[in-house]
Amino acid sequence: MQVKWKKLLLCIFITLTTEILFNFLGLDDLADYGEFISQKSSFVVFR
């Protein structure tokens, strides 16, 4: 598997930048909600 370094570094940079910016502005909950939305959903079954 070949790693696409430019794309990986760009994604990491964008993620860190938005996290720092939202935290500085006090909007960290909004950033966490965005991460929650972008994750694949998983179901938990309680018996």
C-alpha cells in the first residue's frame, strides 16, 4: 500500500488548524459534533 503523503499531511493540517481555531473561539463543541457526524455510524444492542 502506497501512502499519499501530500493528501495525508494536508488532511492532518486542516484538522489540527480547525480544532485549534474552534477551541480558541470557544466553539470546540461544534468541532466535536462535526467529527461525530463524519464518523461511520455503529449500532449498540443492549439485551
